[in-house]
Amino acid sequence: MRTKYRIIVAAASSLAMLAMAPAAALATETKPAGWGFCGTTDATWSTSTQGRSGTVTVTGDCAIKANWRVDIYVNGEWWATSSGKVNVSEGHQLRTAVPTMPKPNDKRGNYTYAKITYTSGATWKNVWEEDLGYLPCKGCTT
């Protein structure tokens, strides 16, 4: 009885290790040398026109040199973009100017979010979304 139990435990352990190995290999294949982390921690909206236009600022953290692109979506539609390159840093600021906002389709305002894409080399890509929520807009007529 003990021998059967040892064989079952050994077989289960081997299978578990084999199941984990391919996942670990895949995770490291797409990361460039020196990869650490690239993501975002916050997004804010600033306006001096009562919400008719403004700037979205995304705060990011990056442990590698990477290209970035920020796409702003308003009420589910693409509205503005900006892009650039960031060196290794925490708290880097990605700013995107947002042109005249549309007339809100909801009494709470324009639902807005930022989609941030980091890329490095030909194989590494990381996408984040930061929710800005409903932004009120006084005077939006479009």
C-alpha cells in the first residue's frame, strides 16, 4: 500500500512540475533582457475650459527603456493620442492634449479612459487602461 502511495505522489509531483515549466518558459521568452516592470499607477484630467478640452496625465512606472502610446477614449470612441519614449524611471508623466469634448451622452458627463501601450523591442508589449470615469462638460455642444 505504501509503495502505491509513493508512486502516485511522485507521478503527481512530476506532472505538476511539467505543467508549470512551459508557462515559466513562455513568460520569460517575451521579455527583453533587463525587464523589470512597465505599467501605470494613475490618470488625471485637468481642464481650464469647464471640461470642453483639457489634458490627460498618466503616471507610469517603467524599469526598462520603452516606447509608449496613450490613446484617449471618450464615450467608447477614440478621441486623442500621444506617444514617445521613456527611459527607466518611476513616476514618469505621459500627457495627452484632448481637443474639444463631445456633448455628453449621459447626464453624468463624458465617460473617459486612457489606454496606455508600452513596447520594447520586437517581442515585448504591455497594455494598461486607466479609468477617468465620467467627466462633466459645461458648454459642450458637438
